[in-house]
Amino acid sequence: MTDVTHTTTAETYTIPVGPLHVALEEPMYFKIDVRGETIANVDINAGHVHRGIEYLTTKRTIYQNVILTERICSLCSNSHPETFAMAAEQIAGLEVPERALYLRVIAGEIKRIASNLFNIAILAHLVGYETLFMHVMEVREVAQDIKESVFGNRMDLGAVCIGGVRYDLDDETTAYLSGALDKLVPEIDEIIATYRTNGSILGRTRGIGILKREDALACGVVGPVARASGIDYDVRMVAPYAAYDRLPMVVHTLTDGDVWSRAMIRLAEARTAIELIRACLRDLPGGPTHLHDRPDIPRGQAVAKCEAPRGELIYYLKTNDNPEPERVKWRVPTFMNWDALRYMLADQKIADIAIIVNSIDPCVSCTER
Amino acid sequence: MTRVPEDLESRLAAVAPGGIDYSEAADVHGTKVVWVALADKDALLPVATVLHELGARLSMTCASQPPAPEEEEAEEPAEGEEAKADEGPRASFGGTVLDGTSYELAYHFDLDGDTVTVIAHVSQGGEIDSLTPLFRTADWSEREMMELYALTVRSHPDPRRLFIDPTIDAAVFERLIPFSTLVNAASTKGLWEKILNKKGGAA
């Protein structure tokens, strides 16, 4: 009889995870070298949902690109047109009305709540805690209802335009929004308490998939992944845009850099997002929501960035005398965070691959465009 | 609190003997945006070294092919004026001819919220140094530049395709790709013919 223990632990095997895999939400191919059950090395093979959107942007007018960029990704869909619009506004020297700046924050933070809760729910699913998964998804549904009621869509809000926003809040919508936020607060607090204390969650996430601060800096990770490894960087704080400089912004950081820390940062940021929206509703100035003319965007170039739910999203826009941009380039947070998986997965167990991959809240459609 | 040091221009100029074209602006919150065009593309690595020492993070890179000025193309050559021929197509800072084929490479660095964009020009099919010895984050970005354009990144540790399948022709951004081809559905008929051919005959 073959000594199974001996043959499986002494040699290194390569196993494929993905591109289509039950535990991955989107297609990505990981070639993983394992020794026994332990991961020795990881190679990442991307490109399964590459759609050439960057090429397409140069065939659309700058105004059409507001629509196109919103369709790059669903979970952070609002961040794309917002940052693209910020770049175009910089080139044209447009001053966005004050009320629109607050309304942009509201749209962005609602998306953040929904996006972060989605990731937290998937974590529960991967842990095998299905009731918690369904519960978090149910709470997230409140955020989905807000999006559907306020913007008319559950994912692509269509909230941003160059020079302002395309929606407004009246008294009735504001009252509904405040009520929905009031509903969310105790629910999110309860989820935070569960993630802090539940044995199943802690057992599968504490000390798993660690990204040390120095490795996080080397990989240039952004967003909750960076902040969970002790990097105090949030675009809303270091390079404020919209109305963030006037709002009670709090940057949450933790130092352990494990799966659990990344989840807790996302929960804390969902909670902070509610406070930011409340502050916006309280301080919302009057006036127009957008500029009433649609100026040509002159020749120029600009860089704009915002803090999407997954971290820093940066846009580079170069225009010439044509209505179509000469070049549009963007780099999404997940693009930076993939590389960190090599550190997170090193010496971890095969069984934890899906949990660790999910902990960067990966967005493949965003990464590949 | 400002993260771009006061003397950034002189520090960068000191390591780029060919010259730099430096401009700086700040928004209402004081966040700075700096543009640095390099006269010589080989100054990229020394300039990036200065930024690395300042604690910068390579945030994004972007390659593009700036189009040639339209009015010059429209001009008919029969005029035979020396002055016209002397002007030639517009050139970049540093003298790279902008005839629609050369590359403009923009490297966006983050200095704790401020952005420094370093721009280098490379002729078509040319080479540029890899920034991977300084910035791990340059790896994927440079692979992406290489698969989109006929550009070579010198000393890249892993110059494989990043997103685009190796079976697809190189330099996709240098060709016009019909939308139907882009989405792999040239026509219903074409798609079926492709499948049937692969199966080796009619259905």
C-alpha cells in the first residue's frame, strides 16, 4: 500500500483555482503550488473578462463616457463617473454647485454601505455560516431599497453628471432616507458585534491571510486592505473632494492585517458612511444641483481620484480639440490589491484560499476593464 | 502637511540633465498636482528614484499615442516651401516627433495625496526602463503597457501578457478594432462559420 502521507507532503503539486470556481464570485485563475495542504507559491493569471472598455472610451464623446464609465463595475459603479467627471471639470475649470457636492457624497456613501455589506455577507457564506450570510444580505437590502427609491436603480445610480448631479432630494425622499438609515444603524451594530464575538467567524478569519504593513506598502495596496494593515490613507482625508472636507470624516485603521481586520474595517466604514450621509442631510445647502450649460471640454489633461468602496480610484483624462477624449485611463483599487494575495496566501491552508481572496473584496471586471 | 516638497523641481532637474518641464498647481484644499515632462526618456529611472526616496507610491501608469496635428496632414506637399518642410510635425518637449506613432508614457505617483505625473516620450517600437526595481507596483502596469503597444520595457522581470491572450496579435491599441470583433461576435453567420470550421465541416 502506498504511503499517502509521505507522497503528498514531500512533493510540491500545482493546483488550479479558477478561472471558474465555486468559491470565486468572478473569474480569475490562480495557479497554486502546494506542499501537502499548505500553499507554497501563487501565480495569478488574469484576462478572462477583459472587454476593452479603455479603447471604447476614446470612441465615445466625453459626455457619453459618463454613461460608459458607470458600467465598468457594478459595486463601485458610482465612483467611476464621479472621478471621470472630476477630471473633466478640472480641465474645463467648472465649479460644481455646493448642493451637488453634498449630493455626490450621499450617492457615494450609499454605494459604500451596500458594497461593504455585500463583501461581509460573502465572507459569512464562505465561512459556512449561511444564516449570517442571509441576514447580512437582508440588511444590505435596506441599502438596495434606498438606491432603488432615491435613484431608481439598484446598482447603476446614474447620479453623477459633468458639472453636478442628476438627482435631487425633496422633503419626502429625505425623510425616507433618514428613516432607512435609522433602520440600518442597529442592524450594522449587531453585525459588528457578531463579527467581533462569534466563534465560527473568528476561528476562520483571525490570524488568517496576514498582510504585514511593510508588505502592504511594497504592494501599494489601497482602501480597507491597506487600512487593515495599519496604513492610514484615505483619499477622502488626504486629498478631499466633493464635500468631505466639511464632514465628520473618520479614518479607521487596524494593525493585524488579517481577514478579520479587513472585514472589521469595512463594517466600520459602512457605519461611518451613515454618519456622513446624516451630516450631508443636515447641512445640505440649497441651490442648483448641476450647471445648466454643457460646455465643451477644452484641450488639457487632468488626474482625479476618489475613495471608492475598495479604495483609491484614480482617473487620467487627456483631451484635445475633438469631442472624444484622446485618452482615458483609470486604475481601480483591486488592480493594486491582487498582488498582495501572494503575501496573504503564503503558508496558508488550501481551505482558506477562498476566504483570503474574498478578503481583498476583489473586483475582476473593474481590474480588467 | 504638503507632501510635495518645496524643492521638488530642483531635485528632479538635478538628476535629469536633458531637462524637465515642470508645472505645479493646487486645488482649493491645497492638494497639489505636479506635471513633469522629461526631455530624455532615460531620465525616468533617476527621476523615479528621487520620488521613491521621498516615499512616493507608483499609483498608475498610462501609455498613449498622441495624434499628429491634423492641419499638417491636410497640407498638400506640392507647395515646395522649405519653411513648411522645416517645421515638420509637432514635437514633444525633448524633441520626440509627434507623428501619431510615438508613445507618451505617463507615470502617476502619489505623495500622500498629492499627485506627481512624470511624462516620457518614446518612439514607436522603442524601449523604456522598467520601474520594478524601485516599485513592485510597476509590474502589472508595465505588462499592460507592453501588451497594448509595441513598446518594450527594459529589464521587466515578468514580461508576459497581463490581460490579453497570447494568441491575439500584439499592440492592439495601435490598430482599429471593429466593435463587433472586439466583442467576438462579428456577425451571427461569421460566428457559426467559425464554429463549424473548427468542427471540420457542415452541421
